Amino acid sequence: MLSLNAFLEKFKNITQSDEAVRRLLSETIKKEAGVEIPTKNISIKNSNAYIKTKSLYKNEIYIKKEKILLSLKKLPEGKHITNIL
């Protein structure tokens, strides 16, 4: 019989990959829009990235949204993100 630790080890990679995608999105936003967003303020659900920040920063991200999404699609980790809200 498998131990609980071995069972939970499967789910460890899921959160790491989610963290990697959030970090990639944060870096891409900083590069393309010049806005620094901490990874804790980014959540990803159903291929949508939700960003919790000031409206001033959200407006800047919205203006550069297409450029950010194009940059993400070029990278394998960011291909599944289709919208930034």
C-alpha cells in the first residue's frame, strides 16, 4: 500500500507549475508594460489570468495586453493563457 506522502507527491508538481506560470506572467508584464506585479497577486483559472492590483497598473496592462499575450504564446509555459483580466 502506498503511503500518504507518495500519494501527495503527485500534487506537488501541479502547484509548482502554476507558480512557474505566474512567475513567467509577472516577468512578461514587467518586460512589456513596465509594471511589476508580485506573483501572489496573480491567479490562473480556466486559461484566464486574474490580476489583483491598482487600477492604474491594470490600465497599463490592458493597453499592452496583446503584446503581453503574444510574448506568452512564444513560450511553452505560457501557451495556455488566453486572456488577462
